[in-house]
Amino acid sequence: MLVTLVEDALAAAVAAGEVALAELPDVELERPRDPAHGDWATNVAMVAAKAAGTSPRVLADVIAARIAGHPDVAAVEVAGPGFINMRLSDAALQRLVVEVRAQGADFGRSDLGHGRRVQVEFVSANPVGPMHVGHGRWAALGDSMARVLEHAGWRVQREFYVNDSGVQMDIFAKSVAARYLQHCGREVPFEDEWYQGTYIAEIAEEICQGEGAVWSDADPAEREAHFREKAYAQVLEHLRSVLHGMGVDFDVWFSERSLHAPGPDGRSEVDVAMDRLREAGYIYEKDGATWFASTALPEYGDDKDRVLRKADGDLTYFAADIAYHMDKFARGFDRVINIWGADHHGYVARMKAACAALGHPGQLDIVIGQLVTLLRNGEIVRMSKRTGEMVTFEELLDEVGPDAARYFFLRRGTDQPLDFDIGLAKEQSSENPVYYVQYAHARICSILRRAAGLPAEADVADAAAAGTFVPMSADLSLLTDQAELTLLRKLAEFPEVVEMAADRLAPHKLTTYAEDLAASFHQFYTLCRVVSDDAAVTGARLALVDASRIVLAGVLGLLGVGAPQRM
RNA sequence: GCGCCCUUAGCUCAGCGGAUAGAGCGUCCGGCUACGAACCGGGAGGUCGCAGGUUCGAAUCCUGCAGGGCGCACCA
């Protein structure tokens, strides 16, 4: 609204002949870092001064003169090299309380996505063992990203790609079968390259308990096949339950095998995908292998062509991946987002090139998350699924809890490597920023409970939704204290923060905001007595407190972190 | 050797074209006879890795260099 206000002012000045401009520039507003510079500032005058044949300051004065006097604007001033600084009127800020409380959990929603469909694929850990700590980061990131995109008007699907075919499944099966035989008292060798983790033996033991030793004399191939499926199902269920335990649930668990399975016409999706690429002219044969001409799409930057079918006739993982992405787009998504660890960044170029070759240029976004280094008391914990020396994500969740884990993972940008010190996370759990934010929410609920005379175990959110306390009719013009206005300004930022987080696929913007908002609330609380003898002021402040509760719960919800009403 | 990412306070990190660069932790000094002190206020602490360039203006964009992480298979 302020944007159009500035645009109109400039247009009016041009129409009145005060400014000579053939073309009106785009007006952009920004929030000055220094609050002394107002709530909003625009640099149009500096941008357009040259074209207008005047100085930035003069142009700024002309525009400012036409903005002054608008009811939502309390002050306009020209500053520095030609910034136009605007301060919102108290009335404009106070209105926000009504808006937030009327919209409730919908406050901050936008239509950025226009209802388009987006798929977010993340975690996709191999179903041959427990997740490592990095998977926890992708889980938190992907789920929060999905929540943010939903809030920004996208229709989102969460997907987990299950790599349930290929060599690692064979090794997995052999490993479990061998442990099973050992458990049954047989002397069998255990190869170095098999999975060494103790969980393998645990799975074997569990199968033994369920089915006894009947498989110990079975045909080795049959035994392996049986154990592969049995153990695979168990691991997959385990992954699902650990993820569910941190509030991450997938809509689709997509099996890689389905890509290789022949369809009604006898052809698999991989076959079909390769046909599509061949028809489009991106496939050739060389040295007995089948290649994808990745370098024929130089705009994606892959430096060499890629083998899809090896000389020995086997398909590469990349071939399955292409079929997988073809399948995604066939399911009607306008946009597909993959979250990959930095150790896979070398695949980005070829995957994007392949999607373009399939006829979906620019519809694939790949978010590369830098890796998590796990430390224990300052010492690096090496993680290897093969040797089994690892701290699993599940163990981490048990130690620090889902809220702190999620918050910690989301607190920094995805292109920032993350050091996670288990000892520190445990020790500092009471000073973890997540508690700072949650405490603000609990404190709010406590105030509201007390003001409304609700029992300690009452659900404040439900009571507020039912409208049984904190009437909407408060006289908000009484909110004039600096701390109150600062808190109002912070509440007003929420929709912008959501949009930016969605636009940049950067949920960590929300943690920064959540801490700012909590700080503004705590300051307000310290300086302004909420429940007092003055009924009118009490009413206005309770309304502000309730609006703060809604927004705080909103950010925490987008982060997937709980908003406790008491701690 | 090539490619991607990173380098901001003692530590961990925000800021990603704007005006005096911020937060948390740590450190020093203060604040509960009222709604939750898991809180609040204040101090100390920075040539934004280095060098050029682009422009009204650069921590932010471009180039080069240095340091660190991760990749560079007819592996999965």
C-alpha cells in the first residue's frame, strides 16, 4: 500500500509538471536498518534523478511533499543522499492487532504460489540402516520449507525416494543373512565390505526370534532374498517412525523398484525415459554403452556426457534418477525441489540438464545443504555406515529432543556448514534459543490465562478461538508506548518474512525473525504492565498480547517447533 | 588439475546493492514487595580473508589471489 502511495505521488508530480520523467521507475521499499530512519524507506529519487535531470534531493523533496498528510503516514523526511523515509502512523500500526486476531493462523498467508503444485523431495536415506545426523538436517529443512511454501500459496507434496534396488541392497541382504547364521550358531565369514553396524545383528536377531532357525539350512539365494525384504521393511518402518517422531511425515514414499518394473506394455519407466531422450536427440551409443548428451545443454554446465546403460548391460543410478524425475513431472507438478547434501552437488548439473531434455527446463530446483559435522566435546565423530561407528539421528533426537533438534538445524543458512556438538547441545539445552522463543509463548499464555481467570490447565488457543476472552473491541489507540509500537512493527513484518523465506527457500529466515519477535515481546512485557487497574489499557494490551501469541505460534508452526503454553 | 560452497566480534552465526555492520554464547556492570528472572537494561569487543574493478553508494555484484569444506566413475 505504501508502494502505491509513493508511485501515485510520483505520477502526480509528473502530471503536474513538477518532474520531467518519460517513464516511471519501479518503486521499491525497504526497511531501514536503523529505526531512527523510519519504518520504510525508498530510493526512487536516487534511481530516477538522472533521468529526471535533477538532483536526488530535489526530486525526493517533491515526492515527499505529496506523501505527507496521508493518514497512514505519520512523518516523511528526506535524508542522506536522497532517501525518502516514512514513518507509519500509530493508527496504521494499531489496526494490525485487529487484522492478526481476525485472521488467526492465516495471518501471513500469501498467494505467491497461486495454487501451483510443488513437490519437495528430501531425506531419501538409503533403507539399509539408520539415518545419520545430516539426514536430520534435511528432514527439518525439507519439512519446514514445505510448510512455508504452503503458507505462501503453493500446493505441496512431501516425498521420500526409497533406493530399494541396486548393489547396496544386495550387500545389506548378505550382511543380515550372515549375522542371522552367526546368531544361529553357524561359523560363517563376514566380509569387510558388508555393513558392520550392530543394528544389522539386531535386525537378524529379531528375525530369528520371529521365525526361528528355519532359514539356516535354506538355499542361500532364497535366504538372501527373504532377508532382503524382511530387513528392508523393518528399516523403512524405522525411518518412518523416527521421522514421524520429529513431526516429519511424507505424503509419498516412492520406490525406485517401481521404475524398473515392466508396465502393461512390458516396458519400464526407465525404458520409457530413455526413449523420450532418444527421440529428443540426447542419446547416443559409444564403447558399447548408452550415453546421455549432457554437454548438448551447455547452459546447465555439466562438463561431460553421462552413461545411462553400461557396457555390461546394467543401468546406472543416473538412468533411474532420470526416469524418477520424468515420473515426478508426469504427476503434474509445476515445480520440483530436491534437497541434496553437498556431497551430491556434482549431480546437480546433469540432473537439471536431464530435466530440460525431458521437456521441463527450469522446473527443477536443487537445494544443496552443506554437511553436518558431528562433534562430541569438541572432537569430530567420524561417521560411517559401513564400519558402524556413528551417532545416529535417532540418538541425537533422544538426547536433545525434537524441538531443539529442529530449531538447531534450521537456525543457519543451507549453504553454511553446520557443526553439531552433542555435548554442547545437551549442556546448553536450557540456553538454546528455541527455549527463548518458546518461553515468550508460554509467558503470553500465562498472562492470558490469568487475565481471563482460566485454570492452569486450560488451552489458551482454544479459549481465544472461542472468543470467550480478550474482546475484539479494545481501544487500540491506547497502544502508544515505544515498546508497544516496536512490537507492533515486528508483528507487521511476519508476512514479508514468510514471503522471503518461501521465495528464497530459506526457512532460517524464520528463526531469526522468531528470536526478534520474542525479544520485542519480552521488552514490551518488561516495560508495560499488561493487567492493571486501567480496564481500557488492559483491554488494549491484552489484545496486543493475543496478537503476539498468534504470530509467535505461527512462526513456530512453520518451523515445525512446538509452541508450549507452559514450560 | 577442474568445479561448487564457505571466509563478518573471543566462539557459533545473521545481514546478500543503501545511511553509524547485528544477534546469541562468553566476559564485565546493573535490575524481581505486581501479570512466568528460562526475562530485561548497559559496557567492552570488527581495517566484514587479501587485492583490484563496477556506481551516486559494496560485507553484499565482477575478476584475481589465499585459506577451509565437498565433489570430480561405464559406484550407489
